[in-house]
Amino acid sequence: MAHQHFSTFRTSILAFSIAQAFALHSAVQAQTTSPSVTEVVISGNKLTQNKTDLSKAAGFIETTALDTPFSVNAWSTQQIQDLRIRQTTDAMKYDASVNDAYNAVGYAEQFSIRGFALDNSSSYRKDGFAIPGDASIPLENKERIEILKGISGFQSGFATPGGIINYVTKRPTANNLRSISTEISERGTLYGSIDLGGMTSDQQFGYRINAATERLRSYVKGANGERQFISGAIDWHISSKALLQIDLDYQHKSQLSVPGFQLINGTDLPRNVNADLMLNDQPWAKPVDTRDSNLGLRFDYQLNQDWRASVSANQHEFKRNDYTAFPYGCSAANLYPGYCANGDYDVYDYRSLNESKSLLGTQLLLNGQLMTGNIGHVLATGVSSSRRRDYFGDYIYDFAGTSNLFRSVAVAPSTNQPGAASLRRTDKEWSVFVQDIISLNDAWKLHLGTRRLHIERTQASVSGDERSTWVSNAGIVYQPVHTVSLYASFAQGLEHGGIAPFGTLNQNSMMSPARSKQIEFGGKADIDSHLSISAAIFRIQKPLEYTNSANVYVQNGEAQHTGLELSAQGKLSSQLTLGASMTALDTTQQDTGNTDIDGKRVLNVPKLKSTVYADYAVSQIKGLSLNTSWQYSGNKAFSVDNKVLVPGYQVFNAGARYVVQMAGTTATLRLNIDNVLDKFYWRDATQSLGGYIFPGAPRTYKVSAQFDF
């Protein structure tokens, strides 16, 4: 019944959106025959937050990016719209510190930051609370996407040292908001969404409603699917001091997932293959079906002029049925992983049904400020907890037969059935934390933060882990003038030990928690109110985990990442907006005692990556803006011994935006062409699940229309 309701909802949204599009077309035609001229609205925004934008991405105190001793980047709602960011993958390509890390079409979006793969259980956040990153996170109800680069132990507790991605939920608007968006792209992907907001006449209650539906037709042939999303947010201004906020969302997505490619003979990159080739193409292949929801609560109370308290919580529920006709290995040549010389590969029937994850997070926070003599303090202190429960059963991973890269062969599925789901893993975490920003004088600020963690982790058939520990950070910020800051910082991190993947001799064994540390130096400047530049150098060290030559997953040695990040983002003139990002990264595996590994590059990380985006408002045609972007990535190591390197690539994109206002409605028409030159390239070279490489999308067109009433 629920599926029927969502099908009706999807059809209604598409029909309404298409009707609006045709209505606009008629209005435009009528306009061209009329002597009257309507007002033209031109929009243009910085690619990152400006000085007036406050964020808690670097801690529990709202600060601007300029004032923090860490690297923070963010995308606003306007930027998300103008850059046609429909999923997190679209945003990450504009930050050179971020790479794909087993980011498979139709599955979960997964990334690395500063060369470290993010953890699906702790690195993705909604309003500061951890949410599983096991499915694409919907953006329709997100006001901002924020990245804290580097170690985030104080900010988030357990997390991998690359950083965290935080999604800030849209809140009700002070004025009425009525917005409709439609888009068509790729092989016929159709998308429609609505965004509604406003306040009651007495200004006591505010609301925000977002809904979307999507027919998915990926650039990969056969990777079809559908998605439905709905969310709501309410603000209740109980009094001038008390505010209650509630938000909830639900998403259903079903799409055939796209496996990657393996090396031919285990040594050579595949040749003469197309980016749209689907290896999960068996007649019995089914879409990966996911359902996830959030319920968020927050009560904020202003105690006095200087202090306020808040209590908040978020409940996340995730369910998945996972199916794949999985390509892995060449049994004819006893090659695992890798494909046969003639393009043959083994097909496995993989099924894992009724997986679910339940995650509850809570936080009590006190914010305020005080003076001790001539020294000012901005303080935050609080307690937090999280409880995660993972349910899954014994999966099926059975050999089904052999197919070929160049001529697909149908094979029979396994007759076995997956086991019933049960509680298999539990994580419990309690924390107490304190943050203090100390104003030593007008130019110098000292940032201190510490968190006491207690963790209990249990896993079926594996010994559990319980421990308490401290993680801290410290930074100093010097502002010779109020628009320039120089900083130095130190941070500690702690992450859950990895779990030996399937296929290893110690499959499902849990490694010990791993400590990491980071030092960073940087500078930031707001050239004026429209342009920001920043630079940072850093070094991160953490224990290394890998599968050794005996096919045992181990924690041994150290990964050391040393990097330089540069960015310049904002308006160079009234017509030209620029965003540029560059990261140079030296990654080294060391102290393993294995000469095949020591001194070698970390896998799937380019030494140099850069991206440039430009948006130009054409003065001769009011309302018209043209944009282009360029992404460059150096080569990546694919094998532990670095003998196999995946070539670097360059991708050019182009687009146009036309904004016009008619009869009280602002219409924004957008055309985007990704990979204009239709270049073939390998965008992702992960060692996950035996090692896979994923091609980037070929030339892709996107046409969209947005109507704001």
C-alpha cells in the first residue's frame, strides 16, 4: 500500500512539474508578442560561505570559516541549485581534497578526504548526528553541505581521519516560499521536486516541506530505478526565549547497482570497454532497494543574554535488500581478483536481504561567553550519546557461471537462500566535551577542545571491545587585520578498527580501534565581501590496515599523508564568479616490515588534483549566465606494490543559466553538459571488495527548470 501511495505521489509531482513547464513556455511565447518588458533577475553567489555565514562544522560554537584553525568548506542552497548538485557526488567534484572511494552507481556514495576513506558508520552527519552512509543521502531538504577536512575526533568522536561531511537541514522560512524544479538528464532520467515554506500569521509556527520523485535512467545501460522523497520541518517559537524544532524525512530508492571492472590477467587495465557497460546484467538481477528515514528534535532555550542551552536528538532507520550479479575473478586461470585474458569473468549471485540499521543520537549542549580579567571566553560544553544496532543475516555469495566483457552470457542463479536477519553488531558511545575559544587580545585567539569517549562495541561471533579515552585538539589563530587569519592546529582522532572483508582468511575479524594525529598550518583571507582565499599544509598519521600476501587482513605499519591545499572562491567582478581548488598530496605506507609495501603510495589517491569553476553573467543579454568547469586528477596507485597505476584525467563541463521574472514568478532555466569532450577515464580505483575500477560518466546533458512563486 505504501508503494502505491508513493507511485501516485511520483506521478503527481511529475505531472504538476511538466504542466508548470508548459505553462511557462506559453507565457514566454505570449511575452515575445507583447510590447511590455518584465524585470530580469540575475543571481550569482560565492562557491563557499562568506564571513557572515556561521557554522558549527569545526566544533560546537558557531564561527565563520575565517575564524577557525581548521579547513572547512561548504555549499549553500543557491550553489547547490546553480551547480546542479543533485547528489553529494556532484558537490564533491568541486573540492580537490575529495575523491571517490568505491562510489558505485546505484549503491552508496562513498568518498575519501585527504586520501583517507570515510567510514559509512561515522563520517556522514545530519545536523551533527551520525547517520549511516549506506545509501545516497537526499539533498532536497538540505540547506548546506559542509566538509570538515582532517581529523575530527573532538567534533565527532569515532571517525576516520579524513574528515566528516555534515548535512544541515532546511528550516522554515520567514516569508512564503513556493518553488518547483524539474529536470531531464542522461538516458531519460526525469526529476521533479517542490519546496514549500512559511510562517503562520502570528509568527509562532513555521513550516518547510520538501518532496521529490525521480525516474532513474543512468548513463550505464540498464542501471534503471526510481526514487521518492518527502520531508517536513516545523519551528515552534514557544516564547522569545524558547524554540522547539522538529524535522522528519523518508526516502525510498530502488536501482540496479553497477559493479566495477577488474584487471585483465590481474595486471592490465581493461581496454576497448565503454563507460556505459553494465556487468550486472543477468536476467535474474534485481535492484538494490533501500528505505531510510530520520526524525530530529531540538529544544533551544535562551537562559540569559550570554548563555543558552539546547537538547537535541536524531533517530535514523535504514533498511536494504541487496542484490548483485557480482563479477569477480577468473576461475579458468585461478585468478582472484582479475578477469581472464579473453574478457571472461566469474559471476556470483550475491543476495543479502532485510538488512537494517538503527541509530539514535542525543546531545545536551550549553553555549555561552564570559570574561576572566581581560581575557574573553566563548564556551561550549555538553554530553552526547549514540546507540547503533545493525541487523543482517548470512548472505548468499555463490558462483553462478562465467560471462564476458564483450559478449554477455546468461547464467543461472543460485538455488540457496539468504539467512534470516538478526542483531549482529551493536555500538554504544557516551561522551562529555568542552570547547573554549579564548580571545587573548584583538589579534590572537586560542581554540581548545577535548572529549572524553566511552565506547562499547559488540559483534556476533567476534569478541567485543570496550574502552574509554580522550581525544583533543588545539589551535591558535592570528588576525593581523580582521579580514586575514593565520593559524596552526593539532588534532587527535580515533576510529573503529576495520573488519576483515569477505574472502580473507580472517573474514569478519574486528581490528583494534586506531589512533591518528594531525598537524596543520594555514592562512585564510576575505579579499572583500565577495572573495575568499585559503591555503593549508598538513600531515596526518594513522595505523595502516590492509590484506597481506597470506590473504589475512591486518593492522600493521603506518599511513602518512602530507598535503597542500589551495582555494580561491568568490566574485572577481560584478560579472565573473570563480571557484578554484587544488590539493597536492604525498601518501606513504611505512613501517610494515614488508619491502613490497613500505615507501609505496596509498591506493586510489592522486598526487595532484585540481578543479576550477567559472560563472560569467553576460551583460548583453540580461538574465543569462554561462559557466564552465575543469577537473584534473593525476594518476592513482591501484596495486599495493604500485606496479599498476590508473592514468590521470581531465574533464571539461559547460552550462548556461537564464533567469527571468514574469507575472510574479521567477523562472530559472538551466542547461548543463558534463564531460563536454566525451573523454573515457577511470574515476575510481578502489581496493574494496577485491579491487575495482570505475569509469567516469561519458558526455551527459541536463536540462532543468525552476519556478519560484
